[in-house]
Amino acid sequence: MTQLRECHQFQIRAAYILVVCLFLLLAVPLLVGCRPAPSNPEAAQVIENKGSDTLVNLALAWAESYMETHPEVHISVTGGGSGTGIAAMINGTVDLANASRAMKAEEIAAAEANGITPVEFTVARDAIAVVVHLSNPVSRLTLQQISDIYTMRITNWSEVGGEDRPIVLLSRESNSGTYVYFLENVIRLGDGDSDLLFAPDTLLMPSSEGISAEVRQNPNAIGYDGLGYVTPDQKVVAVARDEAGPYVLPSIETVNDGSYPISRPLYMYTAGEPTGVVAAYLGWILGEGQSLVPELGFVPLDAGR
């Protein structure tokens, strides 16, 4: 009997221990899960910035400089083209859309249909450089000649003073603001009624770096790019509005004085008037941040003042 009682007591103690263990196994996760998250007033506030590949290097420089003095703000910058950035702004997935062209009427309508009123900020200015291989003897072209080249009314470099070689056409892809600007203001020469298009044989490059790489290795190529992407191993062509000239090379000075004929503003768009950290960041870009603009090969807003 004594052995039976001791055995029974042992079983009770074992059951008790098992119950306690099960309770602890279940309770500990619950206690951890219910623990309040530590408050962190210094947690980073995120700004999503997307769009123009022309602007992406400048936007990255702005973001890095701003975050150095504002560690509470994290700025994410990606490219993809002006159209991509504007679409993301319309869809509410970014705070700032970079664009190397103004928004189109249909984009504004799409934004308004989504309950968004886009607000435009001019953040810098840019020249679009026409570039060829260093060995190409052609050093100057008129806007009409460039239009004729890109529509294949001119197909050989000998027709514009070069060697007897076929011209290879390079362009950005159609979601690029630079593509749109070049189409409207160079190929169509600013004629809103024109329906001219890039020739079907034009090689569409996914990035500014792609155009630069192809021009460097192909002696027959012609391309165009934001001035900030032109490197010393490419030849920049002087451009004139007409045969009477003058033929002008792109630079901060010639954009500022209006003598270079292929220049444009660069934009950031927000969905409505910006507030909070986005408004503060834009204010910095339009002020102190302008000092970085010429370092990246663009024209600051206050140039020449």
C-alpha cells in the first residue's frame, strides 16, 4: 500500500510539473507578443523618390547630402524613366516623381481621376548633348539636319560632311522624358502639328549609360544625352538653330544665356502640396541643394543671377 501511495504521489507531481511546463511554453510567447514596442522618436521617416534617369544621379547626390545632416530622414532614389516616376506618383507609391519633361495632359487627367492634383517644381535645368564617336570628323549640325538624320532622310555621314559610313541611330526608350523632349523639340522641331517619329531602325537604349557605351565603341553611331552624362571619351557636336548659326556647344553658360538650342527644365512632382519632411526636403533642394547641381553637370536655377 505504501508503495502504491508513493507511486500515486509521484504521478501527481509529474502531472503537475507537466502542466506547469505547458503553461510556461504557452505563456512566454504571449507575454513576448504583448510586450509594447519601444518608442523611438528618432525612427527614420522615409521619402520615396523615383523617375527620370537623367535626374537620378543628381537626385542621389541630393539625397546623400541631405541625409548626412538629417539622419532622421531616409530617402530612397530609383530611376526607370520620367513616365515610370509620374505613374508611381499618380498611383500613390512615391512621394516625389522625377521628370525630365512636363507632365502630359493625359497624365494630369489620370491623376485628377485618382483624386490627385499634381504640383510641379522646377529643380534644375539641363542641356541635351548630341554625341558621336571621337573619330567622327563631323563637329557641327543644325537642328534640321539632326531631325533628318533621326527620320532617315539623311542616312550616311558623308551627307553632313563626314566619311562614307552608314549612320547608326541611338535613342532612349519611349518612357524616357529625354526621348519625349527630343522627339517634340528636335525631330519635330517644336511643331505641334508634326507627326514625325524616330526611324524604325533606331536602337532604343534602356539608360543614358547605354547610349554612352555604344557611342564610345561604334564609330558610326549618333546619340543624345543629358549633359551630365557626357564623358570625355565622346565627341559633343555643336548645334545651330539653322544654317546661319551660330553653332553652339552645350554648357552651363550656353544654357543660361539661351544660345544652346536644346535645353530644358528638370522637374519633381508631388501628389498635392507637399507637407512635412517632403516639403522640408524640397525646400532644401531649391535652396542649399542647388550648390550640387553644377557638380553633376546640370544648370542651377540661380545661374547667372
